[in-house]
Amino acid sequence: MQFDVITLFPSMFESPFAESMIKRAIGKGLIKLNLHDLRQWAVDEYGAVDDRPFGGSVGMLLRPEPVYEALQAIHGEVDLSPQKKRVVNSKKRIVLMTAGGTVFDQAKAEELSNLEQITIISGHYEGYDQRIHDYMVDEELSIGKYVLTGGELPAMVVIDAVSRLLPGVLGKDASSKTESYSEVEIEGQKKRLIEEPQYTRPRDFKGLVVPEVLYSGDPKKIEAWKVINRKS
């Protein structure tokens, strides 16, 4: 899986992805992470990539030219068809992180994990020129109904959630299929639930006792207990 991130602050990604699971996945060649500084495509010698909005609104907007040129550098010619009419590549996706996008969830992470390349545009300032929304991306994602200072943290969330679903990244691939929000079938219905409570030693901690069924040695009873105790 290849991730390409267009950002004004590429250094923000260095520390989070220099540790643990993502670092190991990159080292094994399971993930490739390319960080593209948007100022490489600035519109002037001062590094400008933003400007004041027409109509007198407050704040600054990212201009369309730098984003377009960044996408061209990554993908070659960029399709400027309206977003709703774009022919989305089955193995590649251009994603815009924005507060008004579709809320990112486990189902979307699973969908994206089947791709070969994801390009993420991380915004800043007041937002983007509307032509970026309308003509340069395949879809828009949000990680929640709140506003952050930029799209870098949301981009990291998407990369982390998608990466851990890739074969070999977790080490034990089965663990990603039985965790919270994974799709399970219960009484003939497919649901996405929170994992059941889990316990480890000691069985009795200051009078707080592990449910007896979990060390009963009866797999059917244990599985039934897990199903009952999963939460929606």
C-alpha cells in the first residue's frame, strides 16, 4: 500500500510514524509513505499557497494551482471532471480531509485497505478553494464533527486505521477480523459491535473477580458469553 500525503507540515508525520507498528510495516515494505510539501508548488517566490477568499469572508483558502500541480506530480494528468461524475480508479483514491466529509469509520477503513494507493490532501487555514472539492478529489472524509487546526491529524488517523488492516502489518491478521467494529454475523444479521470485555491474570483482584465462564474451558459457553457481551 502506498500513501501519498500532500501537506504544509510534512514534519508532523515523522514522529508518529517512526514508532511501533507503522515503522515496522514501512521497514518490511508493506507500506510506503510519501510526504509532499505543498510549498514545492507555491505560486510565488515567497512560498504562497493560499489567498483571501472572494466575497470578503475571513481567513485564507488554499489555492487550486498548488494542489493541482501536486496531484499532477504524483499521478500524472489529473481528471478535472466534477466529483460526482469522476471515474474512480479501482486501485487508487484521492481523498480530501475536510470537516464536511463523510465520517470515517471501520467500514471505510476496510474499503480503503483494498486499494494500492491513497493520496490524502491535508488542508490548513480556513479551508480549500471550492474547485479543489468539486474537481480534484474522489471523495472527502472527516474523522468527526469538530474542527481541527489542519488535516494532518485526520490524515494520520486514516493511515493508521487502514494500515493495520493490511496483511502482515499486525503480525496476526486474525486479530483485525475479531476486534471492535469488525463485521460479525449474529443471529443471521451482520453487525459492527464493540469487542466484549476482556480480562487477564489475576482472576481475583481485591475482590474484583473475572467471570467464571472465561476459565471454564468450554469453548461454546465462552463464545456465547462473548456474543452476549458485545456492545452496539
